[in-house]
Amino acid sequence: MQDGLKRLALVMGGLARIALWIAGGGLVLMTVFVFAQVFVRYVMNDSLHWAEPAAVMIMAWFIFLGAAVGVREGYHLSFDVLLYFLPKAVAPWLHTISDFFVAAFGFGMAWYGWSLAARAANDLMPGLGISRGFEFAPLISGGTLLVLFSIERVLRRAAGLHTARFGEDAPEEPETTTTGA
């Protein structure tokens, strides 16, 4: 079972890496579009009618993809004060409950994003001339990745594997003792 989960972690790590590359490329592309718009507006006294809506759409992609990878990697926002007061044996249970809530939230993102995309599919985005349904693709993709990555975290924790970074097993950190001087 652990070998299967390790393969799953490698696949999910690859998926996370692809999502990060897309997000990083989107950040660069958005920056180029905004720079081009500013240059054309203030230097050439004209406007690129497609630059702003394209930049906003690209921003949605890197936000939702980056957030999903952040959940997988354990970098998402959390409130850990309770973990300091409870026994260490309770922490995996609380993390698992948190992962189930994140998965439910991701499912809602994907489900309602799909519903919104279906409703907006016949309308066109001003400036880009493409279906408004594409506006919700980052929401659907990010929600789907949240579900996948959260389930992976729960499965790996249940099998006794540490949450990995990009599909590699994280080594167990040795406990250190401090001496008073």
C-alpha cells in the first residue's frame, strides 16, 4: 500500500509542479501584459483593449493554482494554536479534519464554478471575444486540485507517510534536546 501511495505522491508532485510552472508563467505573462498596456497608454497614447481582461484572467489562474499547491505543501493559512496545547497524538486527527474541510471547499469551488461557467458560456468577454465560461476555468481547476491534493494528504497520513514536497518523502526530523546553561 505504501508503494502505491508513494507512486501517487510522485504523480501528485508532478501535477503540483506543472501547476506551479503554469502559475509562474502566468505571473510573468500578466506582468508583460500590464507593462504593455501602460507603455501603449502613456507613451503611444493608445490602449490595448484586451490587456486588462487577459491580465485579470491570468491572475485568477495563478492564484487558484498556487493556492492548491500551497494546500498540498502545507503552506496554506492555518490556525495552529490548539495544536500547541493538545497532545501530539491529536494533531494528525485535526490535520485530517482540516483536509476534509479543504476538500469539501474545493469540491464546492469546482461544482459551483462549473455551474457558473455553464450559465455564462453563451456570453462573450468584452475585449477578448471569448466565452465568459472561460472566466471560471481557474475556479474549476483550482477546486479540483484542492480536492485531489487534500485526499492525497489524508491517504498519506493514514498510511503513516509524511506529507511530501513535490512527491518526495519528507525525512523525519530528529527531536533535539536543549540544555540549560
